[in-house]
Amino acid sequence: MSGNDYNTVLSVTTAGMAVGQLPHGLIIQRVPPRIWFPLMVVIWAGLTMASAAVKTVTQLCVIRFFLGMTEGSTYPGTMYIIGAWYKSDEISKRTALFTASGQVGTMFAGVMMAAIHKSMAGMANVQGWQWVFLIDGIITLPIAIFGFLFFPDIPESTKAKYLTADEKRLAVARLPQIKKDGHNIMPLSLFKRVFLTKTFWILFFWSPVCATIEAFPFQNNFLLWLKHYKNHFTQTNINTYPLGVQAVGIVANMAAAWHMDVTGQRVPMAVLACLLSIVVGSMLLVPNLSFAGTFFAFYLAGSAYMVNPLIFGWASIILQRSGDDAVRSVTLFAMNIGSMVLWTFWGILFYSAEDTPYWKKGSIVLIVCSVVMFGYIWIVYKLDKHSARKQVDHELEEDNASSNRGSPRGELES
């Protein structure tokens, strides 16, 4: 590949992921997630291995588009499953743990792929880059097999053999009850329940608003900065120092999630994420910032990853209260579209490699977007409180209606 080919392939992959979002959200209302998600992983693995046979960039783009469609089921799909099993004071930690596992993978995948490329190049007349695709696909297949065997679906329909009947009943009873039409995906009904509500639009835009401050560490500009000053750093330094950003991200991600679950408050961590990003942007606006100051700013930028449990964790809690699983699924997948659309142009506009080592536009935008997110926090906060009040009112109505008969749900929870 040459020129803009790499960016083109990435954009096509992102486009495939975006196109696949809503279909995935709808399909899992009819096809059990324990079947659909592992099936997507199998196809994903096959397409990855097929990438080893491409001869042209066009062929690679076609494969990457469909690979993106299958891969797009994973993150929002996992958020959907987490929201089906865990209570509001448990969701953030689980969301953060899943996100952190991806960050750990990012830290080590590059090292592993480089080792494969170097050590296996020419083996069996297969080039190093081809071995990378082949092995990447092969090691993905066991995950699919594990999913077919052990993925739990949702509490209402789980067939997990490792759960007892009492545990399955408790899993259903301890969360807001799913409405009778909660899995209804008839077009007109679903359209009204999703697109004609303020909840959908507030959460849909919440995702890209938060993603704007996560965009800076996501672009891996620290690596570009180190390469620009390569006379001051060894190649080992250049390869390893950026891993610290991911490490900070993992710690910030988990710490913020723990605080949110323990306290039940999400606003403090959201405000902290905004303030830290403003500090990062302000420091990097200084043209001649010292190396020590630049290192500090880049590592501090990793704290922006704490928005992950804020984006989908908070949304899951709000959507969970409605008892409408189809709406919850479609909304979570749609939120992911917002972030993907942002990634297709944000880095090119504000964090271009051509601006290395001083991203003035990007630093200014980071500060502005942090202020925008600060204001948007209160919109989501009000939505959260409104949904909580509606849930309480609904539960009171249910309690009054069942006052003359026993409440099995209450007995289970006690």
C-alpha cells in the first residue's frame, strides 16, 4: 500500500462497522445472541485469514468492509448483554473491564504481530504479513467456539447449563421487568418507540460528544511526536513509551467505573474527565513545551478513556429502566454509529500527521469539546433522573396492582 491507501482501508472498515450496527441490534431480538455473536466471530476470523490472499488494495477494501460489518457486533453487543444481567451499581465496572481488555489487547497485539512478521517471513513460501492475517484468524476461532458453548444470552431466554433454575429466576427478578412488547421490532412500532423519543437522541449524541475528548489519545499522536524527535530516543523508546498512555487509560477507566458503581454518581467522573482534558489541551498549546511537560500531557491524555463507562454504562442504566429491550438494543448500537462517524474524519481534520509535533488545532478543539461535554453532562443527568422517577412510579403502580396477591419478584429479591 502507498499514499492514502492505509487511510482508505481504515475508512472502508469503519464504514462496514457503521452499516452493520442497526441490523445487529435488530437481529439479536430474533436470533439468540449466543448464536449470532459467535457466528459473527467465525465469519470475522475467516475474512481475516482471507486477507492473506489479496493482491490489490481494492480486494482488501472489499474484505475489510464485510469484516467491519461482522466486527461491529462485538462492542455494542457486549454492552447490550451486560445491561441485561447487571444492576445499575454493577454495570460501570463490567463495562470498564471489557473496555480495558481491549486496551490490553492493543498494547500487546502490535508486539505479537511484529514478532510473527519477523520470525515467520518466508516460511512455507508465505510472506510475513500473510502469516499475520492467518494466525490472527486462527487464534480467533477458539473464542467463537467458547461463545457457542457458554455465551449466556439474556436472563429471560438463557440456556446456560452452568446456571441453576433459581439463579436464572433471580437474574430476571433483580432487574426491571421486560415489557410484553419489549422485543417487538415491527417497523412502525419500533420507529415510534425509538426515533420519536428524546431519550434516543440525547444518548445518540452523547456518544460522539464524549468521543471527541477520547479522540486525542486514540490517534496515537505520542508515537508521531516521538518519531519526530527520533534523534533523542531509541527505537525501543519509540515503540514502548506510547504504551504508557494505554496503561493510564486502563487505570483511569477502572478507577472511574469503581467510583461510579460505589457512589451511584456519574457526574463527578464526567466533570473530572472534562477538566483533565482541558489541562491536556492547554499544556499542548504551548509551542515550546519541554519534553517533560509533553510527556506528562500525553500520559495525562490517557485519562480520557474513563469516558467509556460513562458513555455506554450510563446509557445502559437509563435504557434498562424502560423495560423495552428492543429499544435498548437499537439505541446502544446506534450510539456506536455516532462514534464511528466521528473517527472517519476527526483525526484527519484536527490531528493530522502533517501537523507533527504541534497540533494547535487539535489542542484548541480538545478544550472546546471538553467545555461542550461539560454542558452536555447536565442534559444526560436530567434524563437519568427523569427515567429513575418514571421507574419508581411504574413500580408503585405494580405494587398497588398486586397488593392483594403475593409478589414472587419481591420474595426472590428478599
